[in-house]
Amino acid sequence: MGWFGPTELLIILLIILLVFGPSKLGDVGGALGKAIRDFKRAMSDPDEPTTTTKPDDTKPTETKPGPTA
């Protein structure tokens, strides 16, 4: 009992195609590729913080001066 052969891999890929459908398969592949890239980047430089979110583009709220004591 060893690794998967070409027939088994073809059957697995066919099942994945049936489950996700052709339109979602590209999205799943893209998300998996991005996750692998982020993981490799984090492994190569663990001290650098990685953020994948966009910075908040909202304007800072103006604060009114309060009473002075």
C-alpha cells in the first residue's frame, strides 16, 4: 500500500470537480495558492508582521476640546 497512482488521482480530481463545480474550483485554487504564499513568507521571516487586510481609509474623527480643569 503506497502512494496514489494516476488513476486514483484522476478519480479524486473528478470528485473534487463534482463537489465544488467549475466556477468555485478556480476560487478555491486561488485561495489555496494565496495561503501557501503567505505561509512561505511567514516561514522565511518570522519576525516581520504580516497583515493581509487593507488599511482603514476612513477619516479620523474630530474630537471636541473638553472642559479644562
